Amino acid sequence: MSLGDYDALYEQSREGGPFSNSDEGMAFMDAWCNRCVHDRPARQGNDAKGCPLVLLTLTDRTPAQFVDGRCTEFRDEDSGPGPEPQPVPDPPGQLLLLPRAPFEGVRMLSPLPEPDPLPAVLAAHRVTDGTP
Ligand code: SF4
């Protein structure tokens, strides 16, 4: 199972690291990457075949696959039979009208630009100042 092209993953990512410090990064690795099938080659000594998302974090980029402290590409290496990870199961109790695979993906949310505070400050000044 492959995560895809590193250059495409880079294009999806945004500038700036996902962790505020190394402790937070190590906690993320302990919680997810250290048991994920995508980084298993790195754990076995082959860093070049390790997870490209981990590489992105080391280059001060935040992968689009990192959402709220989780990685959407995490696949437990011990899940399911056989060496390949199993697909994400369908939500229990849900009826599926369409196949999920073509519609699965990630999106990178970015903050809205800050509104210009100057008009509000000027309006408040006019009220207190009494000028029209
Ligand atoms: S896919 Fe996500 S959880 Fe798995 S090793 Fe890569 S960054 Fe870590």
C-alpha cells in the first residue's frame, strides 16, 4: 500500500510544522506512526522507504492528512489478515448508496484572513468623539 507521490503530498501540505515542539512530535509518533504500516520500513532500518508524511513533518510542513491530532492515512500494521492493511471499514449502521473509494481524499483548511480592524476603530472613535 502506498501513500502516493511525495511531490503530490508536498503540494497538498502547508508550510509550518504540525507540532509545537519535539515532545509533541514524539507523542504523535508514539500514538500513531510507531505502529502504522506506512512507516514499518523505517522501523526496520530502511528510512528511504519510510512514510513520506513523516518526512514532510521533518521538513517543517504539515501534511493535509493530519487532522485534529490524527492522521487519516494511519493503518495499524496488526489489523486484519495478511500483510496488506485492510481498507477503512464502512461506518456501522450506515447504508452506502455509492462506493466510497472515488470520493475519499483530504483537504487542507486554511484560516480566513483577518478582517481589517481600522474601519471598526474609526467607527468607534466617531461615536465617542461625536464627529459625524
Ligand atoms: S501514514 Fe500517518 S500515522 Fe502512518 S506513519 Fe505516516 S504519518 Fe504516521
